[in-house]
Amino acid sequence: MAVCSLQNKQCASDLTWLLKECSAKLIPFLCRLLNTSLLSGIVLAAIKSVYICPLLKRPDLDTTDVKNYRLISNLTMVLKLLERLVARQLLG
């Protein structure tokens, strides 16, 4: 199942671990949500949200200079699931 294959990330906003623990209750809802999204071609704005975390390029760089950071985009776990489902359909 796609939910079990999701990796737990170290980002504070990632709740994949919670989805895995509550999968018996949440999977039917997620299945309906993702299938509706695939059939309609519409992705809800709440699903498309991305959490952007700045990460210092190297530990020895000045932490006050914005140029010394790179941005890491963390997708929501629902969007990750949707992307995997679309990839499976496209790849056959």
C-alpha cells in the first residue's frame, strides 16, 4: 500500500507517522479524496500546500546572511500519495 511506503521525515510539519498509526480509520477517506481528485482533475488547495524550510548550506557560513541558505520544500503527505498514484497510472 502507498501509505506504508511513505517515509517519516524529520520536518516538524510532517504527520506521516500519524497517518500510518491511524491508517485503518483514515485510508477510506483518503482513498475517496484521491480518487475524486484523479477523476475530476482537480486538486484541493489545502492538499497543494508546501512547507518551505531554510537550511544552511554549510555549517561554517554566516547564519545572518540569507544567501547562505537553500530552501527545502516539504510536500504534504496527501500530495505525496497523489503524486505516487499518478505516477503508477502513467508508468502502467
